[in-house]
Amino acid sequence: MSCQIFFIPEAQEDYNGLDGSIKKMVNKKIDNLAENPMLGLPLGNKDNANLTGFYKIYVAKKSVRIVYRVLPNRNVEIVEIWGIGKRDKMKIYKMIADRLRKKGL
């Protein structure tokens, strides 16, 4: 059973800005994620950013990460993608923490 994949608007911008070859690899991982939403590794506290409840999945030999969470729903599992980017200096995790603050979460 496939789950639904949703991008928050900022994550959609991340995706749109990817290089074509990286985008193909991301698409493949997202397809895998739709089939198995627990494919990623759980996140916790990353550089003083509480990302408990979020998961990461690697792309492009671990140079790019997709950060997402699984939302509860009675009928279908929903994967909500919050960001796609490089881990470089914890950038992706800081970006997700900023997005959470802006949304009041």
C-alpha cells in the first residue's frame, strides 16, 4: 500500500532547485518512501534543534538528505517532506528547525 507524499512549500522549492541528476535520485527515494514510510532514520536533537518525530533518508552517496515526518491518518499514511538539502555544517537540520519555528511548531 502506497502512502501519500506531500511537500511543504519550502521543501518544494528545495526540490525545484535541485540539479537534474540529483532530482532523479531524489525521485527514486521518494518512490521508495511512498512504499515504506519508515525507510528513513529517526532524528532527535541536531545542533540544538529538536527534530524528534522527523526522519532522514540519504540520497547521492549521503551528500543530500530528505527530512520528513509521517502524519497520522486513519485511512492512509501521509509522508510530509520538510526539506531536501546538504548536511554541510548541519545546514539541512538548521533549515528544518527554522521552518518549524516559522510555522509555530
